[in-house]
Amino acid sequence: MSNLIKATSVNLPKEVSNLSKTVYQANSSVMIKNVGDMNVVVNSIHQSINRAIADKGVNMLLEDMEYLKRSITDDILRDFTTLSLQDVNLCFSMGVRGNLGEYFGVNVVSLYGWLKKYKEEILPKMFSEVKAYLPSSKEVEKVIDYKALDLEKIENICSAINLFKQEKIYVFNDFGNIHYNFLNRFNYFDSVSDDDKLTVKEGAKTSLINKTKDSNMDLIAQGKKIQMIDIGELFNKIERGEKDTETVIEIIYRKLMIKNLITSFNFKDLEKLRSELITKVQEHYEK
């Protein structure tokens, strides 16, 4: 948690609006993509959504609330990782109070719209107002310990392998694909054959289709057929390689690659893996 707040603080003058001061303070925290623990990120996003629901006095079914949380979390991890967790909380707070445009209810469309407007309109307006009072980049203290975050990822992966070995339980969720990206940065998956990668990619497509079918069945049970996703159209999007669909497939693919690594890893090589990754991290940050 100590990595979530930057050390640099700027006292903005009275000429700067209260809104810009508040937005600047929120945006001065660490970007979501730089937070090492994705559990912190997900829990914080869920809490912000809970507050938005409570502030608006909306009664939601548990299934609807869980769907909203999953969808918005995935949206943020895909499209808004340059925001901070404080940005997200402030954005939702502004949204439910009618400060980010017309209100259409607490749903995926509304919350995504708030995030988009916050990022594309509120932040640029704030920066244009406060930029004259910001310190130069040389004066900003770099406090994020990226090496420590990478070493933490190594322990997370090794712990997941150990847990699966001891209890045959796989509960590891690579939020934001940060552990896949870490291993890929050090070319870990180069040893996986192209055929095996293609098999995993096909598995990701199948997983997306099956999850969509399951979601549709849940919606039917709730009498919400209007919200169903057309499976035939989903197949077409996959065949056409539509960007949004390909992005979702890539996220699932990376999660499956991590799962395959953890569940098939030779346990006797665990300490070797830990040692090799630690060495690579140390060499990387000594350059």
C-alpha cells in the first residue's frame, strides 16, 4: 500500500479551482498499471462501485452487482490503467452527483462513460489549469520501487506453483495479466512452441464462447433476455478478428498461459525458477 501514493506534493494557489485541486490530488497517486498487487486494485475498484451504488440509493440484485463489478474492473484494466485508484473513486463520486453528464442509472454504460469523460475531458482541463504551478520533472521524486514489485511477482508465481503442488488447488487470478507480462518481458514463454501457443489461443476463444453462453443462461433465468449476447455474432466477430473481441481473447489467452505454467510446472525445479528470475530482475535493474 505504501507504493500507492507519490511523495511529491504541490501546494496549488487559490487561483486554481477547487475541482482542479481535487482532481490533481487524486491523479497524483500511482497509476493503476504500476500498482504491484492487483488484489489491491480490484478490491479498491469494487469498493468505489459499492459507494456509487450506495450514494445513488440503488437496490441491485447480487448477480447484477457482481456483473457490474466484473465488467467495469475489466474495462479499467484494459482502457484506464493510466488513472489512479483515487481517480476512479473520484470519477464515480462525480458521476453519481451528475457532474459527468446525463445519468442513465448505475450500469456498465454509465460508469464506462464517466471514466471516459473523466480521462478525456476532466483531466486535460485540470492539467491546463495547474501546469504552471507544477515542478519540473527533475524535481519529482521517484518513489515507486519497480524492482521490489518485480520480485514480488516472482514470489506470487512461486507461491501459486507451491499451492497447486501441495493441494491441487488453482486460485491464481492474473489480474491485468501483470504476471504474464512480467515473465514475457524476460522471454520465459519463448520455450513454448508455436503449436502449443496456438492451442492455448484456440482454448481462449472457446473459453470466451462458453462464458458468454453461461452468462446468457443466467440472464434467461433472471428474465433478462434483452441483455443477452448473440452467440452467432460473437462467432463472426472472432472470425473477423474484431479488435475488441481480440483484446478479450488475448487477456484470456495470457491467463491460460499462466495457468498452464503453474499447473504443469515440475515442482523440483521451483527453486531454480525462483533463482533464475531473481537474477534476471537484478541484472535488469543494474543496467
